Amino acid sequence: MRTAYHVETVRAAERALMTRLPDGALMQRAAAGLAAACAQLLGRVYGSRVVLLVGSGDNGGDALWAGARLARRGAGVTAVLLAPGRAHPGGLAALRRAGGVTVPAADGVPPVERADLVLDGIVGIGGTGGLRAEAVPLAEAAHRSRAAVVAVDLPSGVDADTGQVRGAAVRADLTVTFGTHKPALLVDPAREHAGSVRLVDIGLELPDDPLLEALQHADVARLLPVPAAESDKYRRGVVGIAAGSARYPGAAVLAVSGALRGGAGAVRYVGPAADAVIARYPETLVSDQGPKRAGRVQAWVVGPGAGDDARAVTQVLAQDVPVLVDADGLRLAPARDVRRRTAPTLMTPHAGEAAALLGVGRDEVEGARLDAVRELAGRYRATVLLKGSTTVVAAPDGGPVRANATGTPWLATAGSGDVLSGLAGSLLAAGLPALDAASAGAYVHGLAGRLAARHAPAGAHDVADAIPRAWRDVREAAEDD
């Protein structure tokens, strides 16, 4: 599992470690890892052209020390100093001793245009807001160039704690981060600026309560349900699907398709699309008595394609089992009814639906995904899965937010969210807590989207069909570790 911490937590750990190390040793550890990553990216260091974009903080010092290491291996290294009088003195001296040269940023950007690699050490993890005006031309020149752009700790101009990008920011091909991930490296829109991320261990001792978690194959494999020898359909869990309408029967079919592949023992369907569901999935148990009289279930999914009929939503919310609310159900579910539930509730909005629930603009949600998902979870006293390029999941009682980035832009297709709802609902019925059902569901759904698309358009039914393969890939990879 990857974890990310508040800036102040990281700084406190750095201060504690520095009291036990010789002066400058921590920066040397970071610079050594940074230089090694740059060398690997370059392939051939000798004769390469490296440009350092150097601010006045420790990130600039890391860049200078790493540049000195590359210069000693034969690279031609030029440091562009944004604040010549405040550059890290030790790093500056080391670079010059190694044969590197320095130029003030005021002299323009020609070195960046000719570089093989650009190292972004403009702003550290304490920076807020976008880049300052004097740094913007350098970032733009790096982006226009054919050079590989490597960010030191995180791309300059992004907010480390929130992942927000409030102005111009560096776009990196690789970010080399130290000690631990920063939230901005795991959550969009900042994650999009980071490129690939490499973590360099510098010996930090961090607490057990990160701000953010990102599950990996082994973590998800431990969560996925596996039937025992004595399992029957009820022991494995039965999930109820209250979805679809005369106008949107496909939403019911897609939600059922996800549920059937999610590990539960059976799927009960309630709604006006029973004929369409049975025609595609004859193993589904159907009822025309409404959720209240549908029979035994261990969890419900309600809302996909429901239109304006609130009756099913009201009946489902009144039941004392875990409930997943999606799509139209989010609009139809009264906040007071969700808040007073004692069984777990999982809400799965996309950014537009989250914006409507919060009474803000969609751009505000997309620009501050961590704030939005926490606010919704607290307001509704529910676990919330906020869908998007980075899916984030927050529990109502606080704790680390979980980020998932296994998806693909090809998942932005009609019905994909219905498949996810069925899948996560099935995991709820199998007994997973809401946070785990949402996290594992999003992870497997994202992998299925990748498998279905393979760099080409795919429909939601293709994503559902790819879930078993994604499930197997997760379990097999974990077994190989």
C-alpha cells in the first residue's frame, strides 16, 4: 500500500531524523536517489545536457547536489537560478566544483530548449498557489522542449496536501519523491502533472495515520472474497439491485452484470426492467413486489437509471442492510434519511453529482477532490466514492482517504458507473465494510476498464465482461509476490 502524509508531518519526521544525522546527510541521501533516477532516465550520462531549474529552498539544493553528481559523470550541467542570491550555498559550490555552470533566470530560457533532461527544483512541498511569474517561462520552455522533465519531490506549482493546481505548474515525466508520497502525487489534478513517480527511501519514521492511502494488488487481493467449501449463495451474500426504468432499462442490465461478477452468491433484481435483465442474465432472481418484499438480501444497490421514481430509494434506505446509492438515487435520497441510517451507506457520485449535492460548481469539485469527498462523507454520514480520473473514497468517521488510479479515460462511457455500482454492491453483500468494498470495487473496475479498452473504445458491457480477468490478475499477481 502506498501512503501519503501532510506536509507538516513530513517536515516533523525530517527534523527528527536530522537531529540524529550529520549536517547535510539527509539532503545527500535525497540527492543520491535523485541523481540515480536521472541517470537511469538519461541512459547515457556522459555528454548529456542537463538543466537545473533552481529555486531558493531545499528542493533547489537537492537539484544542485544531484546536478553535481551528474556533472562528475560527464554531463554538461547548467543551473538556472531564479534567486541567485538565495540558492543553496553548499549545493551551488558542489555544482561549480564538479564543472557545472550557473546562469540567472533573468537571462532567459535557451539552456532549457537545448536540454536532454530538465530537473525541476523551483518550489518545494511548502509551495501554495501556482508558479510565480518569473518561473512560468521556464516551466513552459521545459514543456515545449524535447527534454525529459524530472520533478524534485513534486512538480512545482501544485499543492502538496490537496492536489489542487491553482495556476501554472510544471508538467513532469518523472517525479522523484523522498521519504513518502505526498497527496498531490496520488490525486488529480496534480497527479496528472507528476508523470511516473519514484519513491526514494531516506529513512523517515512516519506515524500510522496517513492522510491518503492507495491500494495495490496485494492489498486488494486480501479483500476480495473467496468462497469456502461449505459456502452457499446466502453465505456468499445476496445483493439486491433496484435500478432501471422504462426509459433506462440498460442501467439495470449493467448494474446486474457488475453484481454477478462481484463475488456475491446471488443477485435479486427489482424494477421495471425485469424482462431485459432475465433475457441477458437468466440466473438473476427477479421480483415485482418492490424492495420491501423482494426477499432476503445482504446489501442493496439503488438508483442507476431510476429516473424520478423515489419509491424504491425510500424502501431501500429503510432496510437495515448496507446500501449503495448511485446515479438518480443520489438525487432522490433525502439527506436526513441517509444520515439516520444505522447500517452502512455507500454513495458513488461523479463530479457533477457531487457538485449538485454540495451546492457548488463542478469545477470546484474537480479541482479539490479531497475536500469534496470529505465534505460529502461528513455531511451525509456515509462512505463516499467520488468517481473520476482519480477515484477517491472517504469514510464518514474520518481516517485516511483512499485514492485509486487504476482506471483509464476510456471508462468515461455511458453505463460504466452502473457496472461499478453492481460490483461494489456485490462486495458489500459478501461482507466487506463499505470503505473496502468501494476501494476494491474501484480498483478491479479500473483494471477491467484497461483490459476492455486496450487503447481503443469499449462499452460498459465490455468492462463488465473483463472483470473476471482483472480479478484473476489481482489474485495471481499477489500470489507471485
